[in-house]
Amino acid sequence: MNEEPPQSCPAPNGATTTAPAADSPAAPATARVDAYLERIGATRPVRPDAKALRELQLRHLMTVPFENLSIHLGQDIVLDEEKLIDKIVTDRRGGFCYELNGAFAALLRGLGFRVTLLQARVFGGGGGELGIPYDHMALRVDTEDGTGPWLADVGFGDHALRPLALDVRTDQDDPCGRFRFGGAPEGDLDLWRDDTPQFRLDLRPRALSEFRVGSWFHRTSPDSHFTRSLICSRRTEDGRVTLRGRTLITTVRGERYTSEMAADSDVLGAYRCHFGLDLDRVPEVRKPLT
């Protein structure tokens, strides 16, 4: 492991420096969709097919960070489509799975995709015990070209860059690894990555409101890893950039670099430079509710 990260600080792919004017809750649906597309540096697809889905997922992953900062900044997390979109588009923020996939689902529906919310339970480190029900939100996406159905996911951190075919039981190669779905009890599916189980997927359709208990657990419980640490991370053209508290981790073509930052100005600069987040104070881990 190298101790110094690369000195360049590229902006998130496709990111813009100012918020579009037509992204208020009262704006027409088409304007809100266009504002979301501008946020992730994407153009409106000609039709809702598999090619468009792949491009939208990739651009989302490379632009909108996976982050849990709201938990430690004392900000509420409301699972409402308009509020989720406002956080990502208007506030130029990221979020964790319920927020990112909840907003992404709304964008996809606005573009003509058929989207179903799915709940999953995440396997512990090394493929251990399963987490709570509604531990994770993922998306089933049906496309106009008749391919799929697809598992789309922009909210699982370091995960597949491309949508995965839900009906395929053989290996699916992705720039981030080798993925495979396998059968599980009660008709569920286990998703494996490079021979390690990731999460157990329940294929029954869910409503956004059903994920509120899981979201509450992860932002309040001392048993949640989100209450114990700070994370802000996104995919880059040649790797990944992550800020864990005051440690900046940059992976470039498999080489990992780390840098510790003592000064608040450096931490705030890293949030702004690498993730496009303009914060007024450095997030610090809060003591979870007991």
C-alpha cells in the first residue's frame, strides 16, 4: 500500500458546478428528469432498453457518491421520492442504498423503464450471518427491448458496474468481478461475487415505505456499521476514491494509495474536490441512540 495518493483531483464524471434551475418539486416531471440526467452527465435515452440502463447505472455510480454523512451531520433521511431526488439533484449529495436506489428508480420510471423495488439481506463479512430484513434495497428493471429482467443497483458501494441479468444462473463477468445468482430458500436468490455471497434477494415487489424500518435501523442502531463510521465513496474512470473519516483512499488501476488529513480545511477540500460535496463543517461520528 502506498502512502500518498495521486495529486490530481478530478471532478466527479459528468458533474456540473451549479444546480439546474428546473429541479424544484413543483417543476414538471420532464424537467426534473432532465435535471437528474444533467446531474449525472447523461443524455435522455432514445428508448428504455438495456444499453440505456447500462449507461445510466455507470454514470450514476461515477457521479453520485455512496455516503452516510447525513447520519453524522444530524440530518433527517426521508424515504419520499421527491425528497430523495432533491437531495441528489438540488443539494448535489449522495446517500446510502435506500436513497440512491430509491431516487434511481424514480429516474428510470420517468424514462419509461418498468422498475420494481426489491428487499435484500446482506451477508456479514466473509459471507457470515444474514442481516436484518430490508437491510438493502435493489431494483428489478424490465426494459423495452425484452432483455433481462435486470438487477440494477447504484446503492451497494463497491459493486457491479453493469446491471446483472436476474434470470441467468451462470457467471456474469463485470469490470468489478465475477457475479452469479444462486437459488436460496423460499424462492430467494443469493448474489455471489468472486465466490463470496453478497446479499440474499427477495423477488417479491415492495413499496418505498416498507424500507423505513431498515433505514431507521441503519441510521440509529449501534449494531449498524453506518453509525460507527463515516464513508463517502464513488467509482472513477480507473478505480475508486473513498474518504473514511479523515483517511483518503484512492485506488488507481489496482494500486491503492492512502493519505491522512489532520486539518479540517483539507478534509472539506477532499469532499469538495473528489465528490462535489460543499459541506459547511467536517462530519464526525455521532454516538448512536441506545
